[in-house]
Amino acid sequence: MKKIITSVLMSAFLFIPFSAEAKILEVFKCQGTAIEVGDTTYAVLKKCGEPAFKEEVSAEGCEKVEKWHYDCKRRGYVDLLLFKAGVLVDRFEGEKSEGVQDCK
């Protein structure tokens, strides 16, 4: 029971920063192809290349949660992609972009 409560609290904690500062991306494209919820990390890397920054948000057992930051030129904001166990679960618009990447 304690493990379930901890998991629920941890899940809620993971999404607080997104809801407070970021809005959901309508479309995120690389090489003219939309990146969709359900895409794998492999598929995103193949389409978009390496992100400007990757952070491990949590790791509980096999369920690793990562947030990838794409700071592409001409977008105006940083694209944030949230992966859980290697699968894209959400996309958000982050802070103002510095345009440090030539995204594919």
C-alpha cells in the first residue's frame, strides 16, 4: 500500500512543473513528420536527432522517466518531450528559445 501511495505521489509530482509553466504542443515536427504521443525514443532520435538536453526525471524499477529539450532555431520556444519507459507520453512548449540547435 505504501508503495502505491508513493507511486501516485511521485506521478503527481512529475507533472506539476509542466502544468505550471508549459502548455501542450499542438504539433512538433522533425523532417516534416509529426512526433506523436506513443512514439519511441528511438523513433524520435531517428527523426529529430539528439536533443539539446536530456534529464532523467525519475527511475522506479524499469519505468525510467526522461524529459528531452529541443531548442530549435526559428521556433521561438523550447520543445519538451516527456518519455516514460522509452515511449513518448506528452509534449509541452517550454521557455523562450535561444535557438541553439539546427533541428532536422
